[in-house]
Amino acid sequence: MTLEVSYVCKSYAERLAEFIVSLNLNAVPANVIEHAKLCILDWFGAVLAGANEKEAAMLIELFKDFTPKEATIIGPGFKVPAQDAAYVNGAISHMIELDDIHREAIIHPGVPVIPAALALSEKLNASGSTLIEAVIAGYEVEIAIGKAVNPSHYRFWHTTGTCGTFGAAAAASKVLNLTLSETVNSLGIAGTHAAGLIEVFGSSSKPLNPGRAARDGVMAALLAKIGFTGPKTILEGEKGFFKATSAESFYEKGFSGLGVTYEILRNSFKRHASCGHTHAAIDAMLDLRSRFNLKPQEIVELEVGTYKDALEIVGKNYEPKTPAEAKFSLPYCIAIAIIDGAAGLRQFTYENLSKNDVKDLIKRVRVYLDDEINMLYPQKLGARVKVTVRSGKTYEKVVESAKGSPENPLSKDELISKFIDLASLKVGFEKSKELANVIMKLEKLDSVSELLEVLTS
């Protein structure tokens, strides 16, 4: 009761700051530390594979001459100012759509937080334990805020860009070892930087949202450290973040378990290279394809039932023109899944987009709002797939939780295998295995530079 009363007198930013400052890895459960390392591993896979993208090369070229040389851009291996490394690494790690997700917060938590924590950890020669602490702090903060403002926030706002800015500021504050008041200021500054619109989905600007969130989180903490202030009511104030960006009324839903339960454990890991809103449908399609040996030429109709946000975001583009658009086209994802038996990086290419069999099958897909699936959202990102073939037979599959979700998780071995598959596209198989071993022992490193040296050696 005393704890509840004390919260009445404290703003949400103050409560979050108390959590950030008090977080100590020695008091964190072992399974949380292990899961945080898997999140870091998964992020490194995404950023290394993302570094091969055309847009990554464009960003790298733009930033390569920036000084001072403080933190590494993953991939090419050269250094730029810490906040710029956070920006570039944050953007690149979101380019292939294989980074992690927290469903209830509707956020990709790793892409704003980990590059912010990593850049400052490298600049300050911080330990592996400090990096893990910062990542846990960042995840818990951005997820708490994301849960508080959603699902209504997600109507217009890209949570990864908005709430991710707070998460990146929390992680940066932890690495910088800010005081309680400085951390409150850091969150206050982050709130006025927080941005990112859904309208950019399907364009090459989408990855810039987490990149900007990572950079602005670093800047918020650095500004707080030298004396800049921000309002402690940045979240719940009359003109604050909550009321400006959300129609929710019960914000406490995001904060009730803060410091008691760890939301990082409810993270989902992606196995398909497309928007998370497509994954349950892809899983259902792949299952039907495998069990009934379905052939594209036999299919008369593909009906995909989904929830409202998925319908709006990925259910309406039947003529994607670019690989980025294809990742946000549920009709394309379903068509390519049944043709290729996969929805990985190799399936999202201009070559596949131009194929007549893909275009023809897309015309047989119908995406609709399924009331039962919609009722599960956002606790579950489900889908119902029904296939009708020429004989008149129908095959149906409902997937409530895609593979990689907390209810249907990828194993540690599967996540390491995913990492090696992605990282080897940039650094080769042997170095990928070495990097995985180092990351899974991260808390034992005296300096994160030891981790980065594996990449650049």
C-alpha cells in the first residue's frame, strides 16, 4: 500500500528513472540476462545482413567522414561520432525486417535501444555487463510506454520510432551512469524528440525511424549530462506524449509490473523477412503447403483472415513495386510462400516481383477482417488461411501465435542458427560462429571493444 501511495506523488518519468538507476545486473534473474544476450545476438544478425542492402550503402557513404571517430558502424567497420553510429546501425538493422518484436507494445525494441547502448558503450570503453544492463533498461522502458499508449497510438505513430526514443534514452542514461535527476531530464528531452509516422511503411524511410530514435536517445542522455532539463511530466502532462499521441485512458497498464516482471522475456523473434503482421498467415500457409502438398497451379482462391491493423498496414497492396513494399504486402507474402516454400531474404527481390506466376497467384488472394482473429489482437497476432483448390476441396489453418512468439518460441539453437545464417552473408561462416560465442559470453567481457574487434579483425 505504501508503494502505491508513493506512486501517486511521482510522475511516470520519475518512476522510470528510478528503475533505470537502480537496475543492477547482479540482481537480475539469470534467464533475463540470457534472453537479453539473445536479443543482442538477434540484432547483430539483422544489422550485419542489413549492411548488404543498397540503402545501407547510401547511409554509410553519407556518414563515413563524420568525426570524431568514437563508435563503429557495423559492416564496414569504420568509426563515426557515437550518436551517428547509433543512427546508422539503428536504421540498417531494421532494413531487412528480421528484428525482434514486442506484441502488446507493438514495437521493435532492439533496433532503437541496442545501437544506442552499443555506441556509447564503445565510446566509453564500458564492459559487456554494462551493455546488457543498458539493453534491459531500454527494453523495459520503451515497452512500458508502448503498452501504455497502444493500441490507439499505432493508428498514426510508429511505436519503434516514438517509444523507441525513450528506450534509447534509458539505455544511454544507464551507460553514462546518470543520476536520478539527470535520467528524468534525459527522458523529458527524449519525449520532445520522439517521432515516426506509419505513413512511411513500405518505403526506404521506415528504417530511419529507429535510426533517429537511437540517435536522439543518445543525444537526450548526453544533453542531460551537461545540464539540459526536460519536464518530469513529459508522459502524462496536459500537453505531454500520452495525450498528444494516444486515445488510451488507463496508462498504468504499461507500468504496473515495472521492476517486478521483465517484459523483455515476452519478446518475439522473427523468422520471416517481412512485416510482423504477415507472420502468422505465412506460418499457416507454409503448414498447409507442407501437409497437403499444395501446388500454385491447383489453387483457385486463398482467403486470409486477419486483424484490423494488419488489414490496414499489410492487407491492401496487391501490386507491390519494390522489395520494401513486398514486405508490407500480405498478398505477396502468401503467394511467394506457397511458390517458394519460404519468406526469407531471397524471396523479396525485384526478380520475384516481376515473375508472372507470382503476379497471377496474388490475384487469387483475398485478405479480409476476421472477427475472431481481431478479438485476439494485440495479445496475439493471428491469422486464418483457407485454400480452395480446383477439385473444390478446401484446407484451413488458424495460427494464433507465429513461430518465434513467446507461446511458440524459437529455441536458443534456432536463434543462433538464424544469426549465423544472416551474419555469414556479411562476414562469413567462421567469423559468425566466433561472434555468436563472444555475444553469448558478453557479461564476461571487460570491454565491448573485444566484441567489436571480432568484427573488424
